[in-house]
Amino acid sequence: MAVVEYPGGTRADGLPAALSDPARLRAVAATGLMDTGPEEAFDDLVSLAARITGAGRAFVTLVDAERSFWKASVGVDLDDSATRQGPIGQSYCSFLVGAAGEPFVVDDAATDPRTAHHPATGPMAIGAWAGQPLLGPDGHVLGTLCVIDTDPRAWSDSDLATLATLARSVSSEIHLRQALASSRHAHRRSADLARTLQAGLLPAALRTVPGVEAAASYLPASRRERTDIEVGGDFYDLFRTHGDNWAVVMGDVCGKGVQAAQVSSMARYTVRADAADTGSPAGLLGRLHTALLAQGSPRYLTCAYAAFHLTGHGASGTIALGGHPPALVRRADGTVERLGALGTMLGIIPEVSLTDVPFDLAPGELLLLYTDGAIEARPRPGTRPDQAGAVFGEADLIHALADTHGLDAAATIAHLRALLEARHGGWSSDDTALLALRVAQAAAVPHPVQGPPHGTPR
């Protein structure tokens, strides 16, 4: 292995001396994350890193003096803590610790002199590797967020910028947890704030839309630790935009906690404020994206927004998706269709792609919006060996919605909620929001709107 010069010098084993820095080791221990199980907040971030960069593998890794511990991973099968760690000498993470927090990027691990003979290059089939440091409150390197490709590749500036943003999100999550754990008094104050924020994310009751049945449900995640803030980032709303035009929105902020709730609240009220004078749902989501970037929060979100109005024979509207799961439409004959063009997640990269998709609903037809908790429900680990790992996915949701043929909006939501609760058995791995709009059988309105709704093409 090539000799690498580190600013703080090297240990006797040739690894950076910074690995053994007592202050750094105290900072790593203070996270409380070493040797702990997977958690949604970190799993979400590594999944995003892999998906956005196109890498096959991604990891959140904590590093002490002797070990690298994978707190979260995607692209590998890791069953327990024994398989989620290894000697630090067999990990590229030592490079970042030794580099005092600078990123470490390798386009071709087999030819780069720093990694060509590294003990991890061959066994881990590393073709290309890019990592950003996870920093503690005092600037100590706690570990890394990294992505790995089996083949060599040139990491783009966009890849590295995305990775840096996600690494800051991981660090922020760690900082928030430490701050909350610092004292019971601080936790109680944060919990009170969280409950207040959560109450502001969801309307107390959905608005009444003439000629439309509306129903919604929110199931909070139930697997958080006792010290976590029990507040999620899912939100929805149904409101009048102008005249006889209406809008429905559903969003899901990445992560949990007070900060996620703050972003959710900002998003909901930004949508309401801009809805009346924005030319299309895609344009509205574009404005929300700009607001998120301007806020500078490490949180980002997915969002579905639809503008609609009643016609003399149903409803007509337009929908746009900002990285959100497609809406589902239950037609009058009971068939179910996916609706919307998958766009870019909001608030994470400068440029986004958002598309308006028109839709029509005949009397008796239903539009369903949902967050990804509805397509990721699974049994509590270890309690349902007959269904271990079985996930209630999109195909299951489509089938379940088809089975509600003939039910009104409230009964449809109740049926879907019962199925999800039966699948996870009271152990919901993620917040789940559902919202259904069904055009009443007598869909005609006394004074049909002349022309399309705001944001609907002629």
C-alpha cells in the first residue's frame, strides 16, 4: 500500500494518528451510534446517496481507533452488528480521518496509487469510491458518508455536491440527537415544540369541496427510540385556490424531528400562499423548491400537488410530482391507474425537472395520494417469521385500492389503513399519510366553471 502523508502524522501501523486522537474518540462515543441497529433516518440518506449518484453501494460509517462500523448501508446484505464492521485498516474511511475532514475521491481504485494495493480494493470490488466526512459539533471527523461503484468512473461535480449535502444531513441528524440527549429538560422542551409543530402540519379537518368526498388518515411511525422526538415530516392539505378551483397537496420531508417538522410547516404554508398566482402545479412545486434552497435547511422533501375543479360531468385537473410516489386513480369500473410523471426531489439540487400531467375523474372515480410509508409497511422484525421481510409495496396498494371498488372516500381510507395496520402489527416503520378524493355520483355543480382550473391546460 502506498505511503500517504497525513497532516497529523501516522501511527506505528501506518494509519493516520488522528484515528487515535482522544478528543475525536470521545466525540465518536458521544454519538451513541456505534454497535447500534439500522434506523430509518440514516437508511433514507444512504438510499438517496446511492440513487442520486447512481452508485451500487452507499454507507454511513462511524470510525473509532480500530474499527469502521456501518450504521447504514445499501447494496450489501448485512444481518447483524458483527457483519457491519471491520478493521479500520481495511477501510478507505481512514483516509478522510487522516485528511482532517477533507473529502476523499477515487475514480479508479485499481490504478490510483493511494488505493491500488489497499486491502479493501480487491475484496470489496471497489472500482470507484467517493466519500464526505461526518463532522461532530467540534469539527472532529466521526466517520463518512460514501458511495462505491464496482467499475471505475469519473465522479461529477453534481455527484460530489450531492454527497456533501447528504453528509451534512447525516451530521445534522447526529447533532440533533446529541442535543436532545444532553438533558431531560431540553428533551421535554423539544418534545413540546415537536407536538406543536406536528399539530400544525395537518389540518384538523379537510375542507368541504362541493361534489367531492374527501377523507384522510395519518399513521405516525412507531419504531422510534424513547429519546427521539415523536414528530414526522408528512403533511397534506386540501384548500380553495381561487374561485371554484381547488388544490390538494401531500408531502414527505426527509427524516424526523423538530427540524423536519419546521420544514413541513414551511412547505405547507408556502404552497398555500403561492397557489393562487402560480401558473401550474409544476410551477408551484418549482417555487417551493426555490424556497427550500433559500432556507438553507439540510432537509428536503417529496411532494405531490394537484389543482382541480368540478365540471358538469366529473372533475378535471393537473398534477405534478416532485420526487413523490405516483398518485393512484380508481376508475368507475374498479381498475386502478398510476398518475403523474416522477419529478425531482425538492430542495436538494439546484435544477429540478417537474412535469404537469392532466387528469379527469368521472362520477364515482377516486384519486389517492399517499406517502411512501404506504408502500413500505412490513412486519416487526422477528415477530412474523412467516412474513419476514415481506413489504406491502406499490403493487399491493394498487390491488388493495381495486378491492375498494364501490366504496366512498372515507370507507376506502379506512380499508387501506386497516390493511397497513394488519401488515405492520402496530410497528409502523415510517409515517404514513393517505388522502382520497372521490367525485360524488351526482357530480354536476349548479354553476360549472367556465374554462380550465388554475394550472390545467386547455
